[in-house]
Amino acid sequence: MIELLKKLCTAKGVSGYEDNIAAILKDEISKYADEVFIDKNNNVIAKVGNTEEHNIMIDAHLDEIGFIVTYIDNNGFLKVSPCGGMDYRVVQNSRFKIITDTQEITAVACCMPPHLSDGGEDKAPSPDSIYLDTGLSADKVKQLVNIGDVAAYDITPMILLNQRFSCCSTDNRASCALLLRVAELIKENPVNTGITFTFTSQEETYGKGAMTAAYTVYPDEAIAVDVSFAVQNGVSPTESGALGKGAMVCISPVLSGKMSHRLIKLAKENNLPYQVEVTGGLTGTNGDKISVTRSGIPTAVVSIPQRNMHTGAEIVSLDDIENTALLLYEYVRTAY
């Protein structure tokens, strides 16, 4: 799992530009699936078993947050705009890879020295103030980089103590790895129902991939897998889960209560750790889009607890990934 996470989290795939990570995930899920294809929106769709009688869609988005280049100034600095919810408090000084048609170019986000600041250095910079520096001259940059190229975090994965994994893009590559683990479990111990795994695009920019994938698949029921907030300094335990305490099963009026409570029941019966996440409205995940596709799809949302969301130092628990995979396997094993 560690090597898989390293591979997925270091692969580039900014929202709307997911060709690279889609190809990798197609290759990985092909080890377990009967049929795999990438659709027009860079969704990876993989079928396992007989999906004609009963079909459960298990979804995770494959895209990551990043920047898109909007302007190159006369000094060679690249002005950028966000693709997804960038956290501007931690962008400065971070390392990025600019993805061009021919290569990846290392860059660093510029940062004003505190000696020259106006006294507001404790505040997040404005989006308009973010520039990337490749170290190249303006002429050279303009030869290599085009307006519209994207930039993704370039972070070396770290293994922390207590089964913790830290890197950029664990939102949502950790869930992609989880789906691959579920597929592996199904191959080892086949189930009676059909499963369609979907690794969907553009979640960080309004969930278009999930809408089109769900329209194509139109399953009998669906489970959207994502990450959610884990307790850390400044984050209230009433608004978050905890690392190492298992899957966060979402209860929401926009989801299927029957499915959510069945997941909780299965966790109890199989002595799998779980947590309940309650929201009074939309979940902020692909589940919102999937549930209202066509004439409606009964949908549940299950999340992996994560610290430092939308930064280059996101943290997840390997134990949570494994236990959540086991819970989803139990769900499909007993579904039909």
C-alpha cells in the first residue's frame, strides 16, 4: 500500500488535466477488472463481475488541486490561478511541477521576505500575488511554458510514525488506492454482485466527471469514497473524525439512510472501526452529484480521515485505508 500511495500521489493530474493519472489507474485496475475504459472526460470506468443483474458503483475522484498559468511577465515569473481550492496560507515557498506538452519543469512559489513585508506577513497572500519561479529567463520560459499549462505540488512522500502517510494529493489518491484494495479483495474472494469502479475527473472543479460517469454507469446503488477532516490543532472534534479510528460513514438528508445505516451495521458485525459524520445538507463530495443522476441513484458516502487538507503535507492513516476497504468489501459481499 505504501508503494502504491507513493506512485499515485506523485503522479500529476490537476483537475481538468488528468490524462497521466487516468492512464496509471487504468493500468492498475486492469489487474482486477473484466472491462476497463477511459471515457471522454478522463473518467476511468472498470467493471467486475455481472453488472447486468445488480450493479454497485464505487467511486473516487482522481484529480488533484493545482494552478493554471495565466501570464508570463517580463522577468520570467509565471502568474497562476487556482484549479480547485488552493490554500494560500501554505502555497508560498512550496515546490511545484509545471506540466507542459513535452516535459515537467520544477518551480517554486515566490515569497516576499519578511524584512520587506508591510507587517501583514501573518496573513494569507491574495490569489493575485502568487507567481511561480522556474529560475529561467523570460525568453527561455516562454519557449518552454505556454499560457494554459498547469502546475501541481511536487512533494516527496513521507512515512510518519504510527502508520501515517504524508504527501500532497492524498485527497483523493488515498481513496483511489482504497478502491484498488477493494478490487484486490474481490479478486481473491469473488462476490455475487457486479461492481463498477469509477475513478472520476474534475471533482475539485465542481464534480463534472462524477456526473457523466454516473450517467454512463447508472448503477443500482453507489458509494462515493473521499477524504474528510481529521482532528488536529484548531479543528473541533465535533466537526471532524480521528486518524486511526476507521471509516467516516456520512449521514445526510441527500444520501440513502438505508445504505449508510447498513454500512454502520456491517462495521459493528465485523468489528471494524468506524466513525459517523453528520451533515445537515450537501456532503461536498461526488455523492451529491451521483445521487441526482438520471432518475436518481441511492448513494452513500464513506470518507478517510485526513489532516492538512488541500496542502502539500496531507496526512492519512494506512490502517484507515485498510479498514475502510474491508468495510466496503463486506458491503458488496453481502449486497446481493
